[in-house]
Amino acid sequence: MPTYAYACKDCGHAFDIVQAFTDSSLSDCPECQGPLRKKFNSVGVVFKGSGFYRTDSRDSKGSTVSAAPAAPAASPAPASASAAAAS
């Protein structure tokens, strides 16, 4: 179950509490009965090791993707159109 941090808007009392996802948020301060606000902290996920950097999955020679998309090659006119033009 996750731990949530709360702080009172009136008296400033701050505390952490373990609650299930389905539990409703607390609204009253246990010290002064004032309104509470939920504090948001950084996420508790830390990525360690190789494979999490942009350059880890690239070839040592550089990127193989071109900066601009290639222009489509011009296709020759159909044979029936060139035969009609010659007549």
C-alpha cells in the first residue's frame, strides 16, 4: 500500500499515512481539525544500470536515421500513355 503525505493548511502539521488506493483522502487535521492538503513527492522509481541513456542503444558510428525524409523517386510514365502520345 502506498504512503501519502498530508499537511494542514491552518497549523502546518505534516504527517505521512499508509492508505490503500481505494481509501478516500483525509480531510481533517488530527491536531487542530483544520483542512488538510495532500503533498506530492517525487516518484520512488530509480533507474540504474545501462540501457537507460539515449546513446546506449545506438551504433558507435552514429545514427542511421537521416535528418530529412528522402524524396520519392520519380516513376516513369505508363507504357500506354507514351504509346498514345507517339501516335
